[in-house]
Amino acid sequence: MTDRDAPNLNGDSELQPPKRALAIIFLIVFTDLMGFGIIIPALPFYVPKPQQHPILVTMLFGVYSICQFIAAPILGMISDRMGRKPVLAFSQVGSAIGYFLLAYATRYTGGWLLGLVFISRIIDGVTGGNISTAQAYISDVTTPKNRAKGMGLLGAAFGIGFAAGPALGGLLGRYGLAWPGYAACFFSAIAALLTFMYLPESRTHKPVDVEAWLHPKAFLPVLKRPVLVQLLLVSFISMAAFVMMETTVGLFTNRIYGWNQRQLGEYFGYVGLIIVIIQGGLIGRLSKRLGEWPLAIAGPLLVTLGMAGYTYMGYHAVFGVLLLAGAVNATGRSFQGPTLSSLVSQFSDPRDQGVTFGLYQGLSSLARALGPIAAGLLYPFLHNTAQYVTAGAITAVGGVWMIALRAQAARGAGASTPQDVTPAAVETPPG
């Protein structure tokens, strides 16, 4: 790819994505998240007697994120130098290998089964930095004016994949634990093929000191922006709270209703459908009408209400409350996710989008690693709702923090505001 082929990042306020680029990135993320979602209902049931070993269940989710936390910032920096396309393709091939091993592990029992499952999650985690790279890709080919819409499209792909994936995984799980893994492998392989064959590169290449660009100092420009740092921290605590629900709801509903993979898959499908509706159709209109800050503030506060509903379920198993809690929680996450991503992009330097979103995804991965550990330890207490009480308190803090941060940003605090990232500041499309 030459500089002439690259998207125009030199101040064109009418910048439009390369032809079919957003449609292709949508399909890539959708198929990738289909694979990820398919295995969610099955994971708790890889552990024998899961109610007696909640920490093992949650660690099946957490080990993936520990590895992703280590790898995602590095993959983000690689994508800044080598391009988004090869990083996306590499991550999807790695996921396909990990899912194949997950399916193959079902040939064994006991310690061998769990060992192979954990290895498969490690492989997938190390190569699983694709969401941050997809976010950086959208930042490359959009402007601040249409970025929230682009991030919303990414969120819709996430939501549709997350809706269809668990539902399909629940159905396939009826025929054995291996089937979700093989299906996930198939979808990841399809995503890799789409990337190789159809995705146009969004970055140009530039000379770089190979030994220097992996140095920790590469992150300093990001860390010198106070508003950006706080946005990343709010994202971190919000994600930690969210995964406390995500990683224990299977155990929780199994205890109160005796749900198996199929029912759990249907519930995740219901939650994902709400995410699709909001992120696929409403978020762009709402952000234009209300702005991104109000939605980024309302999101964690709605999640707090959702966690209160899950807590109530521990004492009174009312099915309608479970549906309401899932809907409110999903709405809050759908408000916060794309708007927070867009704000992170606006408050970062266009030349450091890959590093910024690598850190963004890396912190999300760390939250997804720590959240399950905390949830597994808290699960036995307060009628199996202590993790929801804790998560609700965390997201309440996140909502108040965002209110204060909005005021700080309005005063022009810190070295970076969206207005600081002007077209004149970008000399050439960084690669």
C-alpha cells in the first residue's frame, strides 16, 4: 500500500471510509464475536461440579484476559507500524487454533481436560487483541464528527455476534461440549479469510527503530494527557464490574433455576439483542441529539441499577426481574461502550491511535482478568450476590467520576482536548 492509497487523514472534514471498509470490518468483528460468544454458555460446564469450584469457572474467563492484557498494547503498537490488516488476520488465526484445541480437549476428562482448556484460552488470549485494532482502524478512517457512528457500528457487530453466538452455542452444546469449540473455530477462520482477502489497509508504513518502538516510553504521550488517562481508568473499573456479572450469571442461574447451556445461551441472546438494537440503531441518533458525555455518564449509572436487580434475584427469584436486570444492564453498557471509545479517540493524538486503543483494550483485558477473580471469591456470599453488590458500587463511582471529568474537560484541563487534535497537527498519515 502506498501513501496515495491511504485514507486522507490530513484534515479533510468530509473524510469517508474506504469503499466497503466499514461493512467489511463489521463482518470481521461479527464473525469473530460469533466465535467468542458461542463458547460462553459452555465454559462453566467444563468444570466438574461448578457450584463447588466457582473460582475455576471464573478463571476460565480470566486467563484469556490476562494474556490479552499483556499482548494487546504490543499488538496495538505493531498495528501502528505494520498496519491494522496483518494484526487483525494474525489474531483471528490464533483464535481459530485456540478454539480448535478447546473442542479437542473434550476427548479427555479430569485434569487433562481442564489443562487443555486453559491452554486453549491462553493461545486465544495472546492473539486476541483484535478489538483494539478494529477500534484503531475505525479511528483511522473516520473524523470526530462521524466517529461515534463508526464505533456504534463496531458495537453493533459486537452485539449481534454476542446475541447470536451464545444462542447458537447453547443449541450446539446439547450435542456435546466439543461442538461450540469447532463452530467458534470455523467463524474465526472465516474472519481471517475476510481480512486477508477484502479488508483494505488503513495505515501507511513509516521507518521506525525496531528496538525502540516496543519501549515503554511509547506509552508516555498517552499518559501525559490527564483527561485521556481518566477516561481509560473509568473504562477499566466499568469493565471489571461488568464481567463480575458476565462470568457468574451462568453459575447464578444454574443455582436458582437449574439452567444449562441452552437456557444460558438463550438469556445471553436476549441481552445481546438489546445491545444490537441500541448500538446498531439508537446510539448514533442519541449521540447526535444529546452528545457523547451524557450517554457516557448515564451508562454506568444504568449498570448500577441492573446490578441491583441481580442482587434482588438472590433473595427473590422473580424471572421478570432477571429479564429487567439484563435489559437495564445491557442498555447501560451499550450507552457507555461506543461513546467512551469515541471520547478516548477524541482526546488522543491521531498519530498514537494504535497505542491508545492498545492501552484501552489492555486495561479492559486487565479488568476482565481481575473482575472474574474477584467475582469467584465473592460468589459464595450474600446468597451468591456479593459480586453484584460490589459491581453496582463500582459503576456508581464510575458514573460520578464521569460527571466530574466532563466538568474538567469543559474547563480545558490537561494537555489535550478534542480541539487540540487539529488537522494541521497531522503532517502525514502515521503508519
